[in-house]
Amino acid sequence: MTIKTAMILAAGLGTRMRPITETLPKPLVEVAGKPLIAYGLEALGRAGVSNIVVNVHYLAPLLVDWLSAWPGADIRISDETAELLDSGGGIVNALPMLGNEPFLVLNADTFWLEEPGATPDNLARMMDRFDPESMDILLMTARLDQATGHTGAGDFTIAEDGRLHRYKGDGDPVIYAGAIVLHPRIFKGISEKRFSLNRCFDAAISQGRLFGTAMRGHWLTVGTPEAIGEAEAARSAYLGEVVQ
């Protein structure tokens, strides 16, 4: 399906990234000379998504100023400076700007490297895959061996038909790789102002409507200052391997 709207979740405090984030919001921390959020914006641009909402909280003026100079997109700000609303609450707060149709959600502090020569790219494949009749949420997933910076055991297992279930130690785990196609009806009936998207993941699982699509490429998450160098080394190694 065609999706033209996205939200980037950028309101986190970035406490584990201190001391860098004492003066800089985490989405503007650079990896390989590029702010983390720029990787997501570039991915949205490749997918033809130009209507973008970004939520802000910590050191918001710095991020808003940087976003104002980003070319080729209509970027609107969802202001959470008064109260941090967590991932789910942040999206609900921005729904008046996002609309009633399915939209993309990206994390501002994770990114992925596309598999060179693979077409369509990951976001285009997600949009093609999303079926609003059978799905409420579609997550991009990565195998553990496709990831740098991930320290957990895994988030989900994926069935042959693409349905996701929480990983409980059995089967081959996959990671939620920071990109979602989401139908806003998943928020119906939630009255709390502040809540995590994990609540919506579990609701969709209970109804058999949480699906995953496998990422092609390499996924990186940068949680600490030390992880910046690890991500840059992994990026160089991956790009070097695929062009040889």
C-alpha cells in the first residue's frame, strides 16, 4: 500500500549516552559523521514519505532547529517538552497530525544499512507487505547476527505466515529493528496518556494481528558513547564486505 506519513520517535532522554547528551539530544549524536536521526530521514526519503512528525522533549530547541533545515520533507513537531509521554503516548499525542490511515513509525536512535543492490529497500517492502485487513502492526525484524549494539536475547519469534509472538526462550529469536507500519485503530480504548508501544504489540499478538517482515542488510543501535565506535567499525566492515 502507499504510505506518505511517518513519525520519528525522538523525545527520549538519552541518559546512557552521557556525557555527550548533556549538551546534545541523542538523535543528533553522530555516527560516521551523520546524526542518528538523519539515517531515518534518508530512509523515509528513499521510500517517498514526505509528511513527517517528530516528537521532541529533551533539549528540544536544538533538535527543532536542526530539523528545520532538513530538505525535501514537511516536518512537523509534536511538542512533549511539558511531559514525556513514552512511545505509545507520544504517537497518540501526535495522531491529529498523523491521520486515520496506516503510517510508519521509526526510532530516532537506531538505524540500518540497506543491502546494496537489493530492491525494493526495506521500507518499501514493509509498505508492500502491510495488509490492513489482517494486520494492525507490522514490524521490521532482524536476526541477532544482523545486529550491532543489541545486548538482549531477542524480542519475538516469527511464524511461517509472518505472525510474531514474544520470545520466551524457544525457537529462533528476532529483534524489533526500529521500524513499524501501524494502523492507528490499535490505540482504540486506551485512556492513559503515557504508555509504551509494547502494550499495543501485546494487544495485536492476542488478536493474531502483529506481523514481522525480515530486514535485508545490517541493523545498528547506539546506546552508549562506547557504542559509537563499535557502530562505525561495523558499518565500515559491512560496507566493505558487500562491495568486494
